Amino acid sequence: MTVPAGTDPYVPGHGDASYSVGHYDLHLGYKVDRNRLDGDATLFCEARGDVTALELDLHTLRPSKVFVDGRPVRHQHRRGRLVVRPPRRIPAGVEFEVRVRYAGNPRPVRSRILGTAGWEELEDGVLVASQPHGAPSWFPCNDRPDDKATYSLTLTAASDYQVAFTGELVDRRRGASSATWMYEQEVPMATYLAAVQIGRYDVTELEAPVPMRSLTPQPPDSAGYDAAFGRQPEMMAYFQDAFGPYPFPSYTCVITHDDLEIPLESQGMSTFGRNFMADDWDCVRLVAHEMAHQWFGNAVTLGAWRDIWLHEGFACYAEWLWSEQSGAASTQTRVDHHHARLSELDEDLVIGDPGPRLMFDDRVYKRGALTLHALRCEVGDTTFFRLLRTWVEQHVGGTVSTRDFVAHTSAAAGRDLTALFDAWLYGAGLPPVPKL
Ligand SMILES: [Zn+2]
């Protein structure tokens, strides 16, 4: 049996369903001044069907040698796809290793519909923002959100830069002019959530209920930092109460020297531009939003991009929860405000399947959050927060669907809640404002 290369219709041309990757071992060397990346990646894979050729995603960067189980093999690299032909058929269920040596000048992956994502040069450093299609800008991968893997990363760069990765630092070796950073990520991670951030940062360990640190630009802006980011430890404690234990060993907040249009989440890490260091609810709410993604999006990840509300609706609702908890407007006030605003907008998208062009439309965020509020009003606070915690507990490190969530909530409530979700996620009109 041959399993066809399966791709998500929202991110066509990425991913291959014929195999899965259990672990990525990435060895990278990077020259910041020349934006030059030299990579040596080993993917520990398992065949899902009988494999005669498999496809990896790799954009811009050029593979020089490819090995399967240690033997050099034929390969072709075209339009972001690296086709690898093992010397003989790999039967379903058999494990194998693919090693790719590659190099080049990484740049973001461009898509007419999805925009650009991935490895991006800053004024003096790098950030990686891969949602949803940017991972192949820096390593060869099976780029599908439902194929999570563990990671090891070794990266060598000039010694005056900090290198942060979405994992735990296990070793750092300083040479005369360069430093080698070694990280491990043991909680399975989707390709788009893997990221490195390289820059000249001050590192501050925070006093918090879990290991937390901030990487801030030099020179510091302590007033702006305190206003927007100062309550992160308290936020972490509150979210642990609401959503259950923080799902990763540590949390890193990176604030780049450059301004950024939007912040971005990656596994165990959030990245903001320095323009977010301001005394402004829009900055505070996004600090809460990105932190909440650690539970909803990063630990528990959609299997298909049409279910993006499972990330954005939840992270947006977390903003409104934090608003009340922090002494700002109550959650119900935020709900009323955004329901009123939404009722004035066109209702020409389906929250539960918005299409790739509108995947990150603000209406997905706000109506997704209202859906959760409607659920909370329906089942009551005790059941609502319990079902959020068990949702994370049962799916940490895995992937989920809207159907899973409807089944989960219905089981928790002891009655079928399909009609509620149908109205909020798939119905044309906006249901009436839910009240606590
Ligand atoms: Zn988000």
C-alpha cells in the first residue's frame, strides 16, 4: 500500500503523510553578518505506508548530500520539496534515518495567500516566526502540524550573541570567537513552533512559579518593560490555576531590539518587538495571549489549520480572563464590547473553517473567544475550568480537532453540546451575547 503525500489544504505543498518524524537532530552553524547557515539535520522517521520515495520540505537552502540509514542516496530539490529515494522500499512501520547536509542564505518562505513566515534577519540578529508555513526556511522537515517530534539543536554563532531555542539549554561552550549552544526539546513540538532567536540580549531570570526568563534589548527600557511585561510571573500563576500546570519545563520571553508588527508564539517561548514595551492594554493583552498559547496551540495543537480557533479563540479568551484577574475590565465587559463590535462586521466567514486567506482574521479570534464564553455560561464555572484543564492534561504533546473538543465538552457537561458549537462556529449569524 502506498499512502499518498497528504497535505493540509490551508498549506498546500507542505508535508508528507507517508512517514512521520519522531526526532530532529539539528546541527547548525550561522554567520550573522553574512546570513549564512550551514546545516546538518538527521530526521529519525517511521514509514506510515510502504515508502519508495519520500518528500521533505526545504526552501531556498541547498542540500549537498542526503543519506538514508547512513548511505548516500539520490535526491531532487525543486520548489521547496526535497524528494529522497531510498535504495529500496521501506515497509510500513519500519524506522529509518534521513540525514541532510545543506547550506545557504535563509530567508522567509513566501506564499501568495499566507504571506511570509520563517527565518528572518533583524537589524542585528535573527528571529524565526514560522506560523504556519515557515519551518522549511531553516531546516528540512515534514512540515505538518500533526507530525510533532522531539528536537536536539546544536548551533554555533559568534560569541557576542545570545542564542535562544524552543527547548532547554543543556550545554554552552565558548571558543575564542564563537559559542556553541546545545538545546533539547523533549515535549513533542510541531515544526512551525520550532524557533531560534539570535541577538544581543540581556538575560533576566524571573522569580516565578516556573522557570521563566526575559531576553531584553540593550539598552534596557525598564519603565516600558514593567508596564507590559512586569506581571508575567503573576500571570503564569493565574493561568496555571485556570488551565492546569504549565506544560513545558520553562518559559522564555524575547523582546527584540527591532519593532515588530505582531508578537509570535513558539514552544516555551514568545517573541515581541520592543514597541510592545509600553503602558497600554493592547500590549498587556498580547503578553497574556502569547503566554496562553503555551497551553492552547503549543502543548495542545490543531491537527489541521481549519481548526485555528482552537488556538486563537482560546488565547483571546485568556486575555479577557487576565483582564478581570489583573483588575482591569471584567471578562463579561470584554465579551459585551467585542460582541457589539462583531455584530457590526460582515459575517462572511465560518469560524470553524475560515479558509487560508482568513485564517488569522480578527473575527476568528473574537468569535472563537465568545464561543468559549458561551460554553462557560452553558456549563458553569466549575465544569468550564475543569474541562479546560482536562483538555490540556489529556492532549499535551498531541494534536486535536474541533470534533474532539465538542466531544470532550459534551462528556464533561453530561449532555450533547453540538448545537452550541454549530451555532457559534459554523452558523451564519452571530448568536446573542452570552451572559454569566
Ligand atoms: Zn495568537
